[in-house]
Amino acid sequence: DGGITQSPKYLFRKEGQNVTLSCEQNLNHDAMYWYRQDPGQGLRLIYYSQIVNDFQKGDIAEGYSVSREKKESFPLTVTSAQKNPTAFYLCASRPPGLAGEQYFGPGTRLTVT
Amino acid sequence: QKEVEQNSGPLSVPEGAIASLNCTYSDQGSQSFFWYRQYSGKSPELIMFIYSNGDKEDGRFTAQLNKASQYVSLLIRDSQPSDSATYLCAAMGSSNTGKLIFGQGTTLQVKP
């Protein structure tokens, strides 16, 4: 079964702790993306990677970090510097082609108290 | 700031009616446009994309694009209660990064 997996589904952390969210895909897509969604809001881009060993900041990268050591994996670390980390985090990947459509994983809901 | 605008709704339609969802975008260089459906607590699911002016039909769904007016719409024919969800419009800009700009979404309620 091809797809995008994110783990865990729910994550609870204390303020001041770093936390890493997993995103794995077996679709052989080069491009991967991390978004954040707050209640009643659209998606905002955190980081993206178009190829292994390369990634770029999105619109709200402060307080986050990523790595892209393998094509299949694009983990996101939410650091203690992120002021409002509680949100729904979505990972997506994009197949090659001109249309540019992205497919999403199931998401991780992070709650920081 | 490049933006995609949607009316947050809720848009309420009776079962069997046509639901019309609208979206405008500010970046004239935007090339492709996407409609995603998002059920409460779930991740977005791609319904359709369109990149040429005019209409594109897929089953009960029709996407319409008017680049001159910078306007995208999604029509859902024979609306069903299972269509009740938030619909996100997204635009891909002119750069080759593949970045999508999302609207805030329109909540659709289909009443039996």
C-alpha cells in the first residue's frame, strides 16, 4: 500500500521540551512539505524539501527544524522556541509533474501544556 | 502577501441541491488550483485540480477557473449529507517550488 504515514496521531508534551514528528512516504516522491493548521484556519507552510539533503523555510519556520537525509523521510522537530506549538501538523508529498498536487498524511495533533 | 480568499461559511444547502464554493486569489502568476475536502479532525483529501480556463468535471464535482477574474469555484451536484465538510482552495504560484497557498476553507453543511 503506497501512502504517507505520520506518527504519532496524538502527542502531548510539556512546555520547554523539543518534540519530533515523523513523516514517511513510500510513493517515491521527491518533494515533501510540512504544514500547520490551527482551528478554523487554512494550512500554513512550515518547511519544504524538493530533494534529499535540501530543504527550505516556509512562511512560519521560526521555532521549527527539519532534516531530509532519506527520500522517504522528512521529520519535523518542534523546538522550545516555538511560542504556540499546539496545532494540527500535516505532512504532504508531491509527485513529479506540472499540476503540482500534494497528498497529505493523516496528521499529528500536538498539544503542549 | 499572496493570498487565497474563501468565505468561511457555513454554506448550508438541502440534500440534492447544487453547492457552489468560491475562491479568489491575488497572485496573477498562479498556475494551478486545487480543491481539498477536509472532514472534522481529518487531513485534507484532494478532490480536483485545474490549470486551464474553463470547466473540469469529475463525477458530481465541477471545478471552474477564470484567470482574468482570478476566480476559482467548485460545484457539487446532487449534494449529499456525506459532502458536509470544510473545502479548502489552494493555488500554486509561479515559482518552481511547488508551494501551495491555502485559503481558510468554506464549511459546507448539507441538510437531509
